[in-house]
Amino acid sequence: MTNPPHDLNSFDRPSVTVDVVIFSLAMAQNDLRVLLVQRSREPYIGLWSLPGGFVHVNESLEAAAARQLAAKTGLESVYIEQLFTFGEPQRDPRRHVITVAYSALVPYSIIEEPAPNAPLQWFSVYDRPKLAFDHADIVDYALQRLRYKLEYTSVGFELLPNEFTLSSLQQAYEIVLAEKLDKRNFRRKILSADIIQETGQKSRSGEGRPAKLYRYQDNAVAEIKARRLFP
Amino acid sequence: MTNPPHDLNSFDRPSVTVDVVIFSLAMAQNDLRVLLVQRSREPYIGLWSLPGGFVHVNESLEAAAARQLAAKTGLESVYIEQLFTFGEPQRDPRRHVITVAYSALVPYSIIEEPAPNAPLQWFSVYDRPKLAFDHADIVDYALQRLRYKLEYTSVGFELLPNEFTLSSLQQAYEIVLAEKLDKRNFRRKILSADIIQETGQKSRSGEGRPAKLYRYQDNAVAEIKARRLFP
DNA sequence: ACAAAAGTGTTGGTGTTACACCCATGT
DNA sequence: ACATGGGTGTAACACCAACACTTTTGT
């Protein structure tokens, strides 16, 4: 989002915003969602856009991104990562605004659903409305990057609650990658990567055999071995 | 480089620069070099720093980076890539300056050596002077990224002239990765990637058997197959 | 003829994919 | 007892790493 400043002076330098692509999973709907805000003023009034805003002076970029995230979700310590900086002069029709794009991963179902007509909604990344500015490019880029990182790092765990079953982890991977994975191969690879541990508990959610619950060993997103998780 | 503006007003928003890590190979010295400029004013006067400067209004980031590159090297159409954006408020002791770091690869020996006391010099990335601001971090990051991309894309060709031998290509890889590679495996992998073609010519540089010359097929830096070039 | 660099194959090991059935629980 | 989802092993194949000698040229 690139709101106008309160004074409309034209400065001789571009200004800087952050925009945050906030992803979360809707496991029940088998869907990857992104949080969008509806613009209340020109330009692009009524269109949806990424949460974002100006970087304050003496505020780090990551702090600015975290501030946007906290403002929209109330969440503070979630995974957040710089993506890319978009600076085409015409990306904002009013004046030159450079935006540093961030991506955040919010654990599944941590946030309650907004009211149906709220100006803040979750949308499927696979079926989203027309976005303001170049935000569609930013979301596309973020998705591509998320998929890529899912394959060779352990970011995937950031989308799940602390304790999870291997099936739900696999489902998360399948939703993001938009493809089916082989159950046995998936389990072997995750287990052999040695990054999760059993909690000793079992989930008993409805029917079927209860599944072992696992915990991610480390909060840091580490490279998984030398090789990709799913080539 | 983050020069002060001519007026020293303190604005209420951070300003934006680009800094460019310009790499080139010194094949004869088996060295990877980076182009640095010596600062002529405070802060960090006398220290070396990356070529850089403010992004003009209505100028794209990539254009600003290309402008810096052309100003220092005279080169226009070389490989240039956005790396990361550094925005810690204290990275410039004067005021908040956000810099978008770019990396450029300049073909081997395209540029003449500057005069010995010029304020613009090539330095070995492995043995470089103390750098101003956070530029040492930026160079480290650029080197890490270059190594990484070398492994799974074809950026390596950007460091060589249009026509090259497999031995010189291997030498380029060895310099950047700072490790020896197996000749037979290297050749097999490059040739099977199907991204270079024989020119039909041979290099006859001094002693030894003349080597076939190859040309890179495509100017675009493409992913090489699904797998890394050198895992 | 010899020094120097170019060029060339094979083998063992490791990782990856594809694939089908039994197990524990709730109804 | 049956429906539901959890959990497990193996065999063929592809890719990778390690390794040494022959060829072509200049001197």
C-alpha cells in the first residue's frame, strides 16, 4: 500500500514504503491465502492491495515490515523475510515510490476470520481480485519464492502450529506447491532431514488412526542438507 | 557510496541509494576482484567503498545501478542483478539512508587497470581494505550469492569474454568458488547442460595443445536444468 | 624428445522415484 | 465389521564423485 503523505509536496527524491505479502494456510479448504486490504482512496480506490506503508526515518526495513504485520494481524514474532525491492518510477501513478517487499508466514488458523465486509480479508492466492499498483507482480514473486524456499529450506514449518502431524505437514506442502506428493517419500525425506522430533502425543481428530504429533526442533529456518527437499 | 546531499536538511523520510558490487576476474593472478572507490570526504574519508549514489526521482533502481556502473567503468550492457536492500538506520552515521545493493559481472579484462594512485581500484575480494559503512557486509553477501548462483545458473559465463575455452571457464569457476574442480566432471556437466557451442576455432595461446573455443549460446542467465551445476 | 596443456570413460556409491498393503481407532 | 486416515519397505534407475592416461601442439 502506498498512501499519499499528508503534505503533497513533491520532493526531489523517491520515497520508500514496505509492502508485506502475508501468507497463511486454510487447511480445511486446501488453500493458500494472502491478506489484502481494500483501498479507501485514490488511486485504485476500491481495489485490494498489500498491507504496507512508509518507512519511518530511523526505523529499519524489517521493523517497518513487522509494524505493518502487527498492525493488520496483531502478530509479532512470525517468520518474515525480505523479498525484493520494486522501484519502477511509474509503479505509483502519483509520484516515485520505491517499495521493499517482504513476505511473512503466519501459522495456520492463528488469526480469526475478519467480518465479511471488513476492508481486510484473506484471499486465495490462486483466485484473487485485481490488485492495485504492481502488487500482483509482488504476490506472484512471493509465491514463486515461497515455493522455491519450501523445496530447499525448512520454511514450511512456519505455516503450521507448533505441533503438527506429518500428514498436515504434507498437506501444507501440497497446498503451496500445488501438487501431490508421495506419502512414503515425503515422510522419509522429512524424517531423515532430522529437523523434527516426536512430542510423544497423538492427535485424535475424528476418525481414523491417531497420528503422532511432531515439533519443529528449531525456530530458525535452516538449509536442509545440501540438497533440495523436493527436486 | 552514500554522499551527502548538497543541502543538509534533515528530511523526515529516509533517502535511497544504490551501491554496486562490480566483480571481475584477474585470470592471470587467479583472483576475483571487486571495484572500489576511495572516499574523498567524511564520513570514513580515505576508506574504500562501493560505487554508488542516490537514486534520482523517476529513475528506476536498475537504471540507477547501471548509471553507477557506466560512470565507473564505461560499460553499459553487462549482467546486473539486484541483491538485497540494506536499511539499518545507523548504517550511515549522518542520517537514515537505505541502499539497494546490486551486483554486476564484468567480463574478464574488458577494463584497463586504473593508474596506481587513482581513487578507483580493483581489489581482491579475498584481500581487501577496510570498507566504509556496511559495505563489507554487502561485498560478503554479494560473494556468497555469486557462488550460489554459479552453482545452479549460468551466470559464470558473464565473467568471461564471448569466446572462451573450457579450461578458462573451469578456472573462472575455481576462482569464484575458491576450490578445485575435477576436469572430467566439470566438462561433462557443462557440455551436458547444452548451453555452449563450439565456435570451430581453436585458441593457440603459447604452449600445450590448442583448446577448442566455445561460445555461450544465449545471453540470458538461465537456470541450468533442475539440478545444481555443482552440488 | 620432452614439456605443457587439452581431451577423454568407467565404476561404485548414493539419492530418487515409483509403487501397495497393513494398522489403529471411531462409528 | 467397516470406514477412515496413519504408517511402513523395496527395487529399478539416475546422478554424482573419484580416478589416470592419451593426444596435440610448441620448443
